[in-house]
Amino acid sequence: MIVRGKCWKLGDNISTDHIISGKYKFEAIDNLNKMAVHVLEDVIPNFYKLVSKGDVIVAGKNFGKGSSREQAPRLLKLVGVGAIVAKSFAHIFYRNAINIGLPVVIAKVIPDVSETGDVIEVDVINGIVKNVTKGVEEKVAPYPKEILEILVSGGAIEYIKRWGGLLWSRSTE
């Protein structure tokens, strides 16, 4: 599973309110497409129009801090974000992203050398992140087999549909 796309460079402490403001959390809770137009609107105006399928957000420390709203990673995936590479993630955001099948990767070098517009490649299976534009490659901690299976399936629900919830028993075979 390789994600390759344009870099969208963000800084430290990007919160779930930056991703989707709390003022919209009940506006269209039954239809995420109506909320998509507001994704990152205070950080990158019209992001939902500018982002392309497979693009990669590259950020600093503490990405996804704040509330535990699952809409934040869901909406990023919905508008086309293929992966997020950051120096660190808020724990709940990280887990919510995995649950919905959005790769989130902790990297130390790539966030420092990347700029918006660079081409970023994330090899989820082998744990390699590349800034293709700058020619910089970073080996990152690979996912445990169980988490990788969830990501490759497209998220926890898709994994359960496919395998019937046998995550732990399958992983020990």
C-alpha cells in the first residue's frame, strides 16, 4: 500500500477544530459530504476544492489534538487526503484515523524538509516515507501486522466485514 501525492504542509498543534470546526459538528452529522466544504477552512481556505485524491498532509507535533470527534479524520479521508505524516499525533485522533483506514505516520525528518507542493510518498507496508521532490527518504516504525491489516482493508468496519472480526485469531496463524 503506497500513497503518493502533493504535500500540504501544516505546523504544530493542528486541532480537530482546525480540521472541522465544532460549530459544524451537528450541522450535517447525518451527511458528511455537507461538512466537507468546511475541512481546514480556517487553515487553508477552499482546501476541499484544492486537495486531490492521495495528497498527503505533513505536519509538526501533536496533530489532531482536541476533541475526540471521529468526523475529523473521516472528513480528511473524504476530501481525498491519502495519509498524514507528522512528528506526533494526539492519541485519540491517531486511533480514529486507523479505525477509518487513513494512514497516519510518525516521522521526524520529513516534516522538517517538506513544503507545500512537494511530492510525498508513503509506503505503509514497509515503513518508508519519501519526499520525492527533495530526494529525502526516512525509515519509520512499521505498523504491527494487526493494524496494517485494518489499514489495508480500508478501516475497522471493512476489516470486520471481510474477516468477521477475527483480527486477533487471524494474526496468530
